[in-house]
Amino acid sequence: MGLPQSMSKSEGTDHIFVPRSELGRRHGSLHQRLDGLQLDMTLIATNVNLYYLAGSMQEGMLAMSGELPGPVYLARRAFDRARHESALEDVRPAVGPAKLSGALGVSTVRRLGLELDAVPHAWADRLVRGLEASTGSRPELVDVSQAIREVRSIKSDWEVRMVEGAARQSDAAMERVPEVLREGMTELELSVEVESTMRRLGWEGITRMHRFGSEMYMGGVLSGPSGVRTTGFQAVIGGWGLSPAVPHGASRRSIGRGEPITVDICGSHAGYLTDETRTFSLGPLPEALREAQSAAEELLRALERELRPGMRAGGVWERAHALATDLGIIEGFMGVGDERMRFIGHGVGLELDELPVLAQGMEAAVPEGAVIALEPKLVHPGVGVLGEENTYHMTADGLRLLTMARRGLVEV
């Protein structure tokens, strides 16, 4: 597929495009998941899933139907760019809902697959009314969100390479911290150094999340009791942030000596993320905190040795909880009181909160090919947060570490 005439060959030459073979693998896997739902058509419209299945995030929809020879990417804006970015064979300008079935040549749409966990009700209703006007029947809506999330949870070799690119960013940022950390600098100033390091390596400046209402920038650079400050964001640590409008992350608090400094950040490469946490301090931590940090690291190493494909996701949480009890760190493990988080890890990919979720009560098996983060953290009220987090690839033989920054407490 050649470049559109309006697109210069020199433009975007350093971009990483999703290969056609990769898109074909994804569509094949999704078709298997959707088989049996008796869908006449499926329309994908959310940014992340559109990128996953079309290789471009230009506004529009991806249409799939048994009456079509293959997927059709209907680009509403920046059509030339969408055609340039997507390796799909069929990329067309978008049409309105009333013209959709006719333009695609799909005669009947009795059952329509949509991402009902994400698309707005008004958008779906407008689509349904348009299809009803053109076909004479109102389609029944079927949610395909879970099927797409399950397909996305199993990463290809190409996707793992993208995650490794993100890991190089967060690794470099962690190695930069002890070089610039000084007494009296603010969390915000340290965060700027971390961000600058990643940005120079291609960090894309956005951390996407699936959960409704969740949003995050780079992560958290938090010191002492600031790390204990929880927020509505679904995480063990929160931080004050810079205002109630962005109520988590680094603040203007000055970093002191002998307190935990928690750097919890996400790299981003070709849309793919990593999640990585390291604990630092200016000067030595009190011995009790050092021992707690060592215990959290011991717990993480045990999980690294034990996890295998097929383990029940909830069972990983149960094992982590048991280890925390045996190691004497259950108090403050993943939070305190009503704000304790009952998970130990999560899938990572194009979004930070992908499947599998390694949480209490989750019955799904951890699949081979998943990319997951494990994050045992200890909250000490009024003092700070300890712990370590890494991103891994679940292979047939167990976990392969992807985030490679120096491990263990780093005292500067």
C-alpha cells in the first residue's frame, strides 16, 4: 500500500507502525472469541481498541462482519493520515449511521457488537437509530468489550518488544534519580528530572487506563508522608498532586533526609506501557524501614519464582497475602484500613489496568503471553511507602523480567 499523495514520504519515517501480520493475528483471535455470538456486525470506536485493531487512532470506526471480506477502517478525520498509518487493506472515509449498512454492503444488522463498557449511551443510540432507519429493524446490542480485553491480554512477540522499549525509558529514569537527588529539592523538581530523562528516550507523555474516570500522567514521585496520601485513583499510593483538579502525583513538598522516596512511573513506547517502582532515600533509612523494605523485596522474589501460566489470578493475591503474613509485614501491606487494596498486580499493555487482574476473588487464569506488573507495597502512616514493582512477560517457563533498573533500596 503506497503513501497517499498528500502525505510526504519523509513524514513520520521514525514512527513504528503495527505490521499487517500483527493486525491479522489480532483479528483472527478476536473472531474466535466472538464466534457463537451470532453478530451481524461489530463496530469498534474507542481509541485504544481502534489502534489495536486498525493500527491508527484517527477518529472513526472499525467495522467487522461476516458479509465483509475483511475489516474496514472508516476514518472520520485525517483520512490520509489514517490510510498512511493503518496496514489494513480497506480504509475508507466514514459515513453517517443512516448510510453505514449500505456503504458497507451489510444487508441485515439484527445483532450489533459494541464496546458497551466504554462508548457513550448517546453515541450508541444515535448509531442504532441510524441503522434502524436504513435497515428497517432495530439492532440488539451485544457487548464485545470483555472479548477484546481477553484478546489484548495475550501479547505477541512484537508487542513484548514494544513493552521492552518502554522499559528502557523507565529504567533510565530510575538510574537518573540518585544522580540528581538532593536535600531540599521538591517532589516536582525530581519529577521533572525523571520525566525529562524518559522524554528524551521517546516517552509519549500519556498513560492510558481502562477503568471509567481513571486518568494518569507519568506516575508518582512521592516522598515521606506524601506517599501515604491516598486518592480516589485505584492505587496503593496517591500523593497530593498540584491541585484538587489533578489529585495525585508529585507536589511541591520538599524532600527530607532519612525518609522513603517512592518513584512509581510508567514508560510508553508505541502506545505500550511499563509500570516500575523503586524506593530511594537521602541518607540511610531507619533500620525498621530497611527491614520492611527487604521483606517486601523478598515477597516479590518469591512470587517471581512461583508464578506460572494457568495460575488463578485470585490465587496470586492469596499467595502474596500469605507471604506478607509470614514475613511479618501484613500490617500496611497494600494499604491500611478501609483503603487497603486487595490486589498484588495487573496486566500491562496499551492500558495500565489490563487483564489479568491479580486480585482477591478473581477466578480467571493467568495466560501465557500476558505482560503483568507485580507491586508489593507497604504503607507506613505518617512515614511513607516502601516496596518495589516490576513488569514481566509470562512465558511458558514463568516470569521474565522486563524492567531492569537496579533493584533494592537505593540510599544516596
